[in-house]
Amino acid sequence: MEKLRIDVDPALVAELQSQFPLLPKANGKEWLAGRAMDGLKNGRHHALYLLNELEQKRALKPEGFDLNQSLADLRERVAKLAGNQ
């Protein structure tokens, strides 16, 4: 999970600044990149939490655990959180 990237592409920062012109310019690109990186770190942390939750469920009842269904359920849950459904 630590391999999920959290670095922010400078082109993305420029795009965010152009799409959201009301963002404070005084804070600069470094500030915006830092906020984006914080969001990516939080996303990585939440993904790890969700996977650990699955592992705990499997450990409690390994004989009844369906990995494919659990991953499909997790995919649907994440899609709802992301607003992609």
C-alpha cells in the first residue's frame, strides 16, 4: 500500500489553479500541491483501512469468506464514496 503515489504533478497544480480561480494566489503552488498531497495521503490511509477491514473479516470466518465478492463489494463502496456511481 505504501507504493500508492502521493506526489503531485506540477501540471495538475496548474490545472487546479486555472479551474478554481478563487483559490488564494498568495498561498502559491507549493501550498496547493501540499493540500493535494494531503488528500492523496488520506486516500491511501483510507484504502489501507478498508483492506485491513476485509482481512479481519476473512480471519474471523475464513471458510465462508468470498474474496471475489468482498472485493466487488469494496469496489462498489469506494465508487459511492468517490461519487462515481
